[in-house]
Amino acid sequence: MKLNRLIIHELIKESGKTEVDYTPSESLLLVNDGLTKMIENIHESFEKSITSYHRFKTNTQSEPIYINAHKYINKDKTDKRFLSWSKTGMRKLEDLVENIPFATGGFYVFSDYELKGINFLSIVIVRNKDAFNISWDEEHKIYSVDTTQNINIEQMAMGFRLNVNSYVAKTDRNYIAIISKRTEDASQYFKDWVCVDDGTSSKINTNNLIQIIKEIGEPDTFDGDEDDFLKHIHDTIWSEQRANKGYINVDRLSDLFYQDPSYLRTYAEESYGTELDSDFKVNTSSLKKLIRYKASVKGISVSLDVEHFQNETVELKDGCVIIKNRSIYNQLWQQRNEEN
């Protein structure tokens, strides 16, 4: 990893109150091996904690987090612009949280770093300064970190991470990863501050998850066939979302089904070039695509996904099963023709 720039600011605010106190660092921290290792650990922890993926929303040209990041990335990658990105962004946040009673303060860690050929801009919020060994350096008017002591990386409350490479490439992929709270009111102000859009819809996330699971199939350790596995997946997701106000955690399901918390999201990125949110509300209509109907009589056996009925590939009409599929027709026609 290469750490390019790092700065920490503090926003002091108690939940239920509107008073806000902002203490900025006046200069960037001097990069060293300890800080580089800290940001590397933050990146790894961030990766495990991502809740959703986004892009910058439109009409944000006047917002400091967006406009200064854009200028920094495209034509002004300097200490001065990075400092401006962090400080003007914090001033905006200070004004924003004054009107949000439930919002709380914390330490805001801004960083620019490169890892495995990818450049990232990151903002993470730390509620507990002792977890990161953060202290105020009165002489230099900055917040510093004692990296010689143990640092509890898991104490991140919320976070923003911009994949600069994807942003510059102007692809259709979501280039911003977010760590936020599931409660909408508790996280919306943060998303507004960092100027992200609504992200991937519940329907698309659910469809992507189902498509990926069907393609991967059942693990070797599963006791049953494909139909049994899909039913197991459906029932597990249904129970999970009912117990969590409609939400599921993909990493938890990935660990349960494939013994690897990151397997499903990694598969989505590497095989489909898309980001699968780790925490999203299930679209129950799409979830039905995991349901498979089976019927058989002597010499005839059919197994049909519910989506074949949804898209009218299969119809039940006048006591008949009607399958409208050219590929199936061709396969049966060829086999019959070969017999003759």
C-alpha cells in the first residue's frame, strides 16, 4: 500500500442536542509506516463492513465533498486541495447536523491511498478516540494517532470510500462503497453529506443474488440436490428477512452457505463486473424465482422455476401444460427425428 495523504478532524455533538463544535486539524499528518499500516487495516475492515454501493448523485456541483474530490482527482492532486476537500466538507457537515437531533459527532479520518493498483479516497468516522489512540497536538494544531499502541479498527461507525479508478473510467459500475446504519434516519444525513445516490434497488439486488446463487450451485458439503438447495436458500432468506424487517445480510448468508463471508460479493465483482450490496431489503416477488415446481407421471417428469410462469414461458390452460420454448422444442424434435 501507498498512503498519499491523511488528516483527522473532530466534530463534537451529543445525540438529542443541536449544539455542534468543530475542531479542525490545520495541516496534514506526516505519512509514516505506522499510519500506512493503520490505513491498510482500515481498508481491510472497511471491505468486511460495506453495506451498499453507490455513485455520486446528479446536481451536486455545489457540494464541497463532491466538487473538491472531483477537482482533486482530475487536475489538482495537491496537499492544499486535499485539505480543502476535508475542511470545507466538515464545515458543510457542521451546518447539516445542527438540524438533526439524533446525529452524533466523532473523529473523521480522511485519506488518499493506493492498493493493488487502485486509488481510493476514504472518509471513516470513529466514535471512540481511544480505539484509534487519537490525541490533539497543540503545537501543530492537528489530531495525531499513536500507531505504536494497539488500534481497534472495528470501531468505525460509518464510512465512505471512492474507487478513483472506476470513477475516472466513467463505467456503469458503482464506484462508491458506503458503511452506514440500517436505520434510514440515522444514515441518510451521512449519505446526503457525501452526495451519493439511492444505489441499487431492492429488486435488482435480489435478482442479482438469486442469479449468482443459481450459477454457483450447491456446495459439495450440502446434503441434497439442486432443487433441495434452492428450497433451502429460499426458506433461509425468507426467515432472515422476516426477522430483520425485510433485510438480509449477504455476507452472513455467504458464510452460512459457502463458509466464506465474502464469497458471494467477490463472485459478483469478478464474474459479473457488478457490486452486490451486503445489506439490502429483499424484494419478495423476486425471491419467488428460487421456487421450483416439480411434477411427474410415468414416463414424464417436469421441473419448472416459478419465473417461467411469471414470464409466461409456461402456462396451465384447459387442463394442459403449455411450454413455449424453442430450445426445448428443437431438442425434442431432434431426438424424435433421430429415432426415425
